[in-house]
Amino acid sequence: MKRKEHDSRPVQKMPERESVPGVVLFPRLSFPGNEVYRVAPRAFERIGQRDLDFAIESLPGYDLPIRSSSCGESRWIPGDETAHRELEFTSIEYVVGGLGELRTATQHCQLHPGDLFLLHKGQGVAYRAVSREPWHKLFTVLRGDGIAPALDQLGLSNIWRLHVPAERRRRVMGLFTRIITLARTKPGEYRQQSATATYELLMAIADIAHQASRVDLPAQLENALSIAREQCSARLTIAELARGAHLARQHLHRLFRTYIGTSPNLWLQRQIIKASCWNLVTTSASIGAIAEQFGFDDQYVFSRAFKRIVGVSPTEYRAAFRQQPWQQGIGDRSRHGPGQSSTR
């Protein structure tokens, strides 16, 4: 996308800086001819005032189906904007303060504190800061062959913006904090732990999206969801679920596709695995015992299903959470080593 001739705002180059491995300036300038990036006049003179900050480039070259390739914070001021004719990445961004604006082929909306927006690879998008105070947001850029299937299974493929309810914001902030802190401190097995936290963030977003879409669910579908959550067992068949909700199987499938955006099989599997995640983290029960608790006759069948949905094995998931290296919070720049500021 080329800048129009009549647009008088200058496209500024990144100022010369001392090279610091692993640190990049955002907005990105990675794809000439595909992306336009503008900053407000004299913006770079304001870096010391933290209107624009840096992000850590993290987790490169690690073969996980979904991984965070970079993450951090950004603070944009009016005049800062970026536009992509075709995104080369998938990104999850969460607005902490200020006001932004998002434009896509199908969306034009403002982005307020508490809003979460997804940038989808291959799509055209433009977004910018519009408030006087810095537009402050957290972000994680996703890489990996498993992103598109995961977004599709979670019903997030066509979602650009969600408003996070007040009761869910602490959870979302905590997951972003964990991912960013892992990228900054890089403890042992930080890549696996970051991938685990990224999957958990995607599932949390899917829960928010599904909750938002449940306002006008038909009573029969609400009944089916309640039965599934109450039993939460791999032994529950879709035929039994349909009978319990007094529905034909075909009708149940149509309701799930229409209102949930996925099949009853996939939705039920995610609910079971999500519940097992909690038990893995909060109890010392064996993997076999947890598998049996959730209706799996074979521990290995449970492990395969868990890895297919979460991306790591139950053992790896439990180990990642028990190490808990994310004690340092976002925004404490006084503890950073040389070249390790955490925002973009």
C-alpha cells in the first residue's frame, strides 16, 4: 500500500540507534510495499517520555504448532498508525489505555480500554491512535502452522474485536503478563511455557467470545450446553446429549454451527480438556487418574486429545505451570538489563 501523494504527513524512518540484539521497534517496518507506517511529527524525540517504547523479539525458530514470536507493550500517540494490505502474521492485542481505531474490509470501530482485537494473517487491516493520551496496549504476535486450525476450532477465525468483561480482565492481563515476562527473562523451557500460556490465552478469548454470543441462544441449546458442562465426560456421546436436550442429532449440529460456530464434538472436547487443565494445575492427581475422571478409558487417548487441543502434553502443561517464573510484572523498567525494555 503506497502513501497517497496528497497526504502531507511525513513517513519517518527509524532513527539510528545502537544495535541491541533481540529488541525491535514497533510498529513494524518488516514488509516494504505491503505496509505503511506513520508516526506523529517529532514523535521520536518523545521516546524518553515513554510515548513510544520497545518490545522484545522472543521465541525465534522453535518448532511448536503455535508460539509467540514477539510480545510486549506499545504506547502510540495521535498520528501513529499502520496499515497492511495483507498481514504477514497473526496478532492478539489488548487495549489498556487511550483510544484507537480499527478498519478492516468488514469492520470500522473504535478500540477502548478493555477491548481485545485479533489481527488475522492474510487479511487487510489499518489501525491508529486517536486519543490525546497514549494509546497503550499489550500484544503477542503468533507464529506456527497450528494457528489457523486452532482459531477455526475455537470459533475465532472471523472475530476482530471483543470487549473483555470486567470480571475477565484480570485473567487476560495475567496471561499477557506471563507471556511477556517469559520472553523478557527467558528461564529454562520458556518457549514451552510461553506456548502453553498462548494456548490458554486463546481459550480464554474463545470463552469470552462464546459468552458474548450466548445472549440469545435458543432454550434447547442452552439445555444441551448445561448437560454437557454438568457431565463433562468423554463418555458422553452426541446422541446422548441430543436425547437429553430433546433434540434430533441433526438439529443439535445445526444449532451448534449456527450459534457456537463449531460442531458439538469439538466443543465438548474443548470443555473436557479445559476442565482437565484446571485439575492438572491445582491437584497432584496422576495423569491416569485425571484421564479417568474425565471419562477416558485410556490415558494415552487422553494425552493425544490434550496435545491436539492445547499443543503440549498434560505432563508438559503441568510442569510449565508449576515452575511459575512470571513473578515480575509488566511496566517495571527499573529491573531490565541493558537493551531489555518491554514495550513497543
